[in-house]
Amino acid sequence: MTPPANKPKFSFEISEEQQSRALKTFREYGQRKAIMSPLLDEVMDLIDTHGYIVMAVLLDKKVEKKTILPSLAKVERMNK
């Protein structure tokens, strides 16, 4: 019998508060992957499209992401 292939994993440290919230929010098996995988794809797509300015916006604690990211999506729709 062939051993199962190792699936790629992506890990990083989170705060205890984030862990607590995540465990409460993502109670069902597979929910974390179902939510986080598309989010990771979206962020990488935004960086591919708009460059590292997206990373700068995400890392800037003074910028309100809820207003910037929809604006980028609007620019993408206008460019199509």
C-alpha cells in the first residue's frame, strides 16, 4: 500500500484571541480551509494584479481595509 501523499500546509502564528475566535467561528470540520483558502487566493490575486501596494495596504494598521479592498474590486470591474 502506498503511503498517503503529504498535502501542502501553510502555517503561521496567531494570537490567543484569534485562535479562540476561530475555534468558536469555525466549528465544523473543513470550515477553516473552506474560508481561508479562497481568502488566500484573493489576496494573492490582488497582489498579482495591483502589485505590492496591496500588501502595504494590508500591513498598514492606519488604513481601513473595509474601504480600500472594495475600491480595488471596483477598479478591477471597470478595467474589464
